[in-house]
Amino acid sequence: MEGLADDWEENRQTCIDVLCAYLRMPYKPDPGGEAPLPERLAFRANREVRHTVIRIIAAHLKAGAAVSWQGLDFDFRGVVFDGGNFSDVKFSGGEVSFGGAEFSGAMTMVYFGGAEFSGGTVSFGGAKFSGGNVFFGNAEFSGGEVSFTGAEFSGGTVHFLGAEFSGGQVSFGEGVFSGGTVYFFGAEFSGGNVFFGEGVFSGGTVYFFGAKFSGGNVFFGNAKFSSGKVDFRDPGDWSFPPKFLWTATPPGVLLPNQGQSQT
């Protein structure tokens, strides 16, 4: 299918749709080491094929690909990701949806490190981050629209370490942070708009240690804080701080120079 997509430009999108449709097929979880051998072998074979499809797609979204698939549409809605490497891919056009995708499993490692979001629309709306590790470290959000609206962060770890938010629009609105850990260590907010408005922080921890707020707009708006912790202490730059609509600092929110949250 990869070769057909590369050679048949007028129907390349159709070939990509077939690859994405395969990933959207029902996917049974790892049966575990106690399952019968045929069941374990079937799972491993299926997983290997799925990871191969992901590798093929990612390779065609990187700079220097012999045939670029950038600017086309990718429908990953509802896909279960128990691994995959999208590092250094470029989302520069088209519509890419991870809506309702599930990033789960204790051993899950999914990489978006160094990815460039510079155009088009990329949606993680309603995605579920419930286990494993998902890396957006050093990703660049410089254009287009990237949405985490309604995403659920309930377990595992999501990393935005060193990510750069310099343009476009990124929304975490209505996201639910109820468990696990989300890191923005060293992230740079220097342009564009980042929205957390209407998000619900009811558990887990969101860290902004060393983050640089030097431009652009970061809005927390009417975000709701009922438990958990959001930590802004020790920023790398606080010259253009986030905008809050709080009349008093919510419990669990640690601002610069604070040793503990305000009540």
C-alpha cells in the first residue's frame, strides 16, 4: 500500500485512508503472559503490523522523505496506541485527527518529540491519556490549530519538556486532568494563543518548572481547580505571565515565589 500511495499521486489520499482504517480496526489488549501461546502470538503479530503502519506514515511526514505525504488528511480517531514514533514529523497542512484515541498501557511509549505543528488542523480532542508515556518534548507549535479540547489525562505521563509555543492556536479547553502527570518543564510560550479555559483540574499534577512565558497569550480563564496541583514555581521567564480570571488563587495552584498554594 505504501508503494501504491507513492506511485499514484492522484489517489494517494485513498491509500492513506486505507492505512488509517486498518489502525482504527478493533484492537484487543495484550492478553498477558498467562494467556495460551496462540493467543499471545496472534497479538504480537497484530501489534507488529500496526506499528509498521505507524512507521510508514511517520516516515512520509518527515523532512527529506523520498515522497512526502505532508498536507494530506490522516484519520486516527479512536485508534489504540500502545507504541509508535512520530518524532520529527511535520504537520504542515491537511486535517489530522487523533480524536478519541487511547494512549494506554503501562509499557506504552508514543513519541511526538521534535514534531512541528506549523499548519493545518491537528486534533487530540477527547483523546485518553491513561497510561504509559507520551512525549511532545521539543515539539514546535508555530502555526495552524492544535486541539486537546476534552482530552482526558487520567494516568501515565505526558511530556511537553522544551516544547515551543510560538504561533497558531493550541487549546486544552475542557480537558480533564484527573490523574497522572503532565510536564511543561522548560517549555517556551513566546507567541500564539494557548487556552486552558474551562479545563478541569481534579487530580494529578501539571508542572511548568522552568517554563518561559515571554510572549503570546496563555489563558486559564474559567478553569476549575478542585484537587491535584498546578505548579508555576521557578519559571524560566515570567515577563508575560499567563492570564487568570481568579479573584483568589485556587487551592493547589503554586505561583512564582510561593511555597504552597493559596486558599
